[in-house]
Amino acid sequence: MPTGHKICFVRFLVLSFLIVLAPRVHASAAQQIDQAVSAAKAWVSEIDAGKYDDSYTFTCEEVRKKFPQDRWVDVLKTIRTPWGAALDRHQLSHVYQPNGVKGLEGECMVITYNTNFKNMANATETVVLKWEDGQWRGAGYFAGVKPDPDAPPLAPNYTTEVQTQEHVTAPPQSPAGQ
């Protein structure tokens, strides 16, 4: 077989292999997302139920290094008790972060919810999960009232301008009359 035909044949085999594998890769990514969303729901359900000790066992190693279990429980009690029961929760987004999030390295998934609590309507919850030991584990839980888009900003909007030498140096002046 001439060299040109061998190259074409190899390209055909590689392309055929990729076409066969493409649905499996897509299914695997969809499965990972489903697993992360399910893990987030399970973790938040434990927090909703006041099972803060149980929610701690679901956390990733970094969380357990930063927070002893009693501190984790105290923080969740302080935050969640005033809000009351979660009345409804709707997922707004999920974002896969293959290189981690600020302060946390590794594969992460950030899932955001619109949640209504008994004593706090229209809240935003953010759940951060980290892939660890073959499963998604809790790495962060944040919640608070959504800012009112019509409210004035809390601080003035400042902008930063980059100054270059051209900005500082006056342009050369042409002689008068030219």
C-alpha cells in the first residue's frame, strides 16, 4: 500500500474511533453532572434537616482540615436557624471547574439555587463540591438574600484607568501657523 494511502487509512481509523467514543464521553460528562447535582441535593437536605454532624462527614478533606466538626455545626446552627425551613429550592446553574475554585484545587462543581426559606425569601444558595476519592464531597456552602437589582449600589462605582507614558507626556507642539 502506498504511503499516502496508509496515512489516509490511519486517519480514517482514528476518526472512526473518535466517532464511536464521542457518545460515551458525552454520557460520562452528563453522568458526572447528574452525580454532582444529586450529591448537592443530598448534602443540602442534611443541612435543611439540621443534621449538621452528618453533613460534616460528607465534606472534603480541605473543609475538615479548616473546620473542626464542632465549629462546622456551630456555624451552620448560627446561619440556618434564623432562616427557618427551606420552602422551595430551584437550581439556577451548575458550573464545572476542572482546576478548582478560589482557595480549593482540584475538580469542583459549583451549583447555584434560588431558595425560599420560611424567614428569608428569594435567597441564593451556592454549593461547592469537590471530586475526591471517586465521589463528589461538600467543599462550601454559602447563602444569602439576593441583592435587589433596582437598589442603589452600596458603594460608589469606581473605575481604574491605566496610565501609560503617552497619557503623562504632553504631545509635541507644532510651530504656530503650520
